[in-house]
Amino acid sequence: MRIIVIGAGVAGLAIGWRLAQKGASVTVLDRAQPARGASWAAAGMIAATAEAGEGATPEAELAHHARSLWPDFAREIESASGARIAYSQDGSLLVATNEADAARFTERARAANDLTWLSRDEARAMEPMIADTVHGALFAAKEAQVDNRALGTALARCFIRAGGTLIANEAVVRIEVERGRAFAVRTPFGYREADAFVLAAGAWSGEIGGLPREAMPPVKPMKGEMLALKPPAGAVLPTRMVWGHEVYLVPRGKRLLIGATLEDVGFNTAVTDAAEDWLSRRALALMPALRDWAIDEHWAGLRPGSPDGLPILGESAVSGLFIASGQYRNGILFAPAIAEILSRSVLEQSPGPKAFDPRRF
């Protein structure tokens, strides 16, 4: 079976890898460089509790299932690629910055076996830089993180080693449809036919021509800016992810990542002083000692958002065209589950979760 995957972010590469492992002939096309879009701009958090909570919603179920897949997924990637992706399950602290947060987090800890409520002193013993004004913290022991930039490179290597063809700098501008079925794509450099197509182009998934209106995924870019801080001599980074004051702090190598803003401004990826100030002020409120740390990098990425905030996964209204988009800010977290769902959809005609069906719009 010949399959073309449009988009070489973490989702597209993971799907392509799974399809190639199952014997398909897979080509992944990307408009730029592999895994240099939202995958590169992310923080690499595998934080189902912080992002989706513990409820029985379809998104929460997907998030917790994906998180459970990550330990084996990470080991498989490192084995197949020969590269480290720095997967670590150190947990995360959701800091209560007021009494309402404290009451809510306490109830969450009572209702979930894998969550622990910590007093202010216990939270600060775990992460000493946390401000002494906090009201405590919720510790989610199963939360994890991965080096998302290393992950993209490793997944590209896994895909190629499994027999896949990866082509960079070749944007798909049109999907050819005849009698309700996709049969080819056009790029500025040529025309490629296949038996099935997976549209995993992130924030650009809704920009490709040729599709009837009912099959066009209603995806739009949601801008997010982030900072990376470099510690002064002698300073020690936090050991785990910390959430509070509307931001998250993620230790990564020798830097501390701070994210993230949210703006609906189209495809604009310019970084701004206003975002830098917003992120800095909230990070300082969470950890006052960061005032002595220097900004090492400031960047922006475009998340793929959907009208109802849920992923768009499965076969579209056009036969042979499958969608993997709308992950919003959880593309890294969802990656192994999305690869599982889409590879089964394409090869086994297995329907994915109904809540994420592309035809719901």
C-alpha cells in the first residue's frame, strides 16, 4: 500500500513510522524542515494531569492513554534511532497560588490515587525556588517530559530506518480528488499518486487546496511564545515541571523553559516584548530567584487549534484521506496514541474515537 503523509512534525513522523513498520510504502512530505514547526517550538511536556485533568472526557482519556504509552514509546525510539531523547518521569507540581487553588487541588488529590497534596513547606522542600507565598501544591508523580527537539530528529531517523522516504522543503499545495476519493497530491515540484493520504500538517492543515468544503479540516494557527532562561553560576535548576500563575516551567538540559502565551493572530510568528514581559512576570511570581537568570532564547510556534478544542483524527469526508491535526498544545503528549489510531484507521479501516472524527464538523 502506498501512503503519503503530509507534514513531518512529531505526529506525521510517528504515524509514518508506524505505517512503515507494518509494511506500507510511505513517503512523508514537509513544507520546510522535519519537526521544525510546532514540534520544535514546544516544551516536550507529557502532562496529562496538568493539561486534561482526571475527568472521563474523551480528551482526558486520550491524554492519559497516550501518557501510559510513552515509556515504551520512548524506549523504542531510542533503540531504533540510536539517539537519546531524554524521556524522564519526574512528575510535576501544580502550585496553588491562592486559597481557591488549594481547595480545588486538595479535592483532586482525594479523588485520585496518583495525585498527592503537599503543604507549602513540603512543596518548597521538593522545589526550594518556589515562592514562600504559595498555598501548597498538587504533585502528579506520573507526569513526564521529553526533549522535543531531540525527539523530532530521532523520529525522522526511525522512519527512514524503517524504510520510509522523507522529503523536506516540498509543500503539498493541492490534494486531487475524483468521485469522492483522494488519489494524488501536487507540490511545486511534481505530482504524486498514492492509495491513501494522511494530512498531518499542523497549523497548515486547513490551507491545502483541492478539498471539498466538508473535507477541509477547520484548523487554525494559535500562536504561543516561550522563553528559555540560563542560570547564573552556582544556581541549580528545578528537578521537575512546575505550573502556576498561568505559566509552566520546564527544566531542559542547562536551561529552564517558560511557557506559554496564547494568541489568535494567524500565521504571525514574530516574538514580542509584551510576551516576554508577561512570561517573565509570572515566572518571577512563581520563583522569585529567577530575576537573576538571563534570557537565552525567545521563540514562537503555531499550535493547530480546532473549533471545539479537540483533536481531529481519522478518515475525512473524502475517501482515502485521513486527518491527524487539531492537537492544540498537546502534540507531544498525544503522539504515540495518534500514531496508533491513525495507522489502524489507514491500514485496518478501524474507526478512531467518535469525539475526534473529522466528519463531526
